[in-house]
Amino acid sequence: MGFNVICISHTDGSGGEGVGHAVAERLGCRYVNEEIILEAARLARVDPAVVAATEHKQSLLRRILDSLSDAQQALGPAALATAFAVPVSMEVGSTRADKDDLRGLIRVAIHEVSKSGKAVIAAHAASVALAGKPGVLRVLVTAPNPKRRERIARDRGLSASEADEAIAKGDRARRDYLQTFYAIDEEAPTHYDLVVNTEVLTPDDAAELIVAAASR
């Protein structure tokens, strides 16, 4: 495999969650997203509120990594359902962590997962966090708004207007996150090595394209 870490960012309604899982299965890689990281932290009893110090405490991060498989099994299908939202808070032991603590934990864990290699990372902004690192393929999976609206309305049982609101909310969260944490005012195709439009492509088609690029 030419790239040992594949970061897959995706817009709501693009089918990116399923594409990421399919890529991981084809390449025999670990699939990691935000929910899995947070569940692993909970299982490992890592306190998210002290994440600022964990960059220098490799044992805590190792506990998270060791718990990733258990976390994915515990979450089951829910591991594929996450988009770009980060829970407002999470309790580990007696400590309650806020959204910034959790985002910090995710960012640190993304770097640690990438060091281990053989991973598909669908966590928030992993493509930005790992930009410039060798062996990392950065992918954006997206689709035109009408197709995204159609899928979200179908999958979530929403009206067309409700689906439009969901798209706007998700896109706004992406913009806010990138601006706040990475000083990126506008997401661009050049933030990625490969952009896949799933308007016509099936998840399997999209996965095959990414696998082909990753294997070069």
C-alpha cells in the first residue's frame, strides 16, 4: 500500500461514512472516527479534561489506542453514523469534559493513530491535522446539495426543507471548526489529494477509487 493512512472527510449526505468503512475493509485497515475515539477514551478511563497534558503522556494515549477495537465493537453500527458533530460533553469517571476538551482529545488521538499506520481516519478534520505528513492520503467525499438533500430526507425521515436545514447546519459546523481550530476561512479542494463526488458513484465505486489511489 502506497499510503498507510487514509483520511476521509465527508459532507452530510455524501455517503462518506459508508465509503470510509468500505475502504478500511478492502485495505485491511482499522477504521477510526470521533465516536470511536471518545468511546475508547471512556473504556480506557482517560480523562478528556486533562488532554492538554496527554501529548506528553504517551501511556494515556496508548491506552486509548489499545481500546479502539473494543470501542468499535461496542458502538457497532453507530460507529458509521457519526458526521462532523462532537458531543457537547462527556463524563469519564467524575470529570465532565466540554466540547473543546473533546476536540483536543480527538486531535491528539488522530496524530497517535496516524503514527501506528494502517488506518482509515474519518474523524473531524483529520485531513487538515495530518497535512504534509508522509504516507497520508487526504480524501474529501461530497455530493451536490440536491443529492445530499434526497439522501438525508430518505435516511432520516425528514422533509425536503428539514433536510436542507440539516445540510446547512452540518456545513456551518464544518466551516466554524476549520476556522476556529485551523484558521481556515474556506475549505478548498486543494486541502485534499482526492475529491470524490458521489452524485452518481455508488459507495463501492467511490471506495474502489480511493483504494486505487491509496495503493499507488
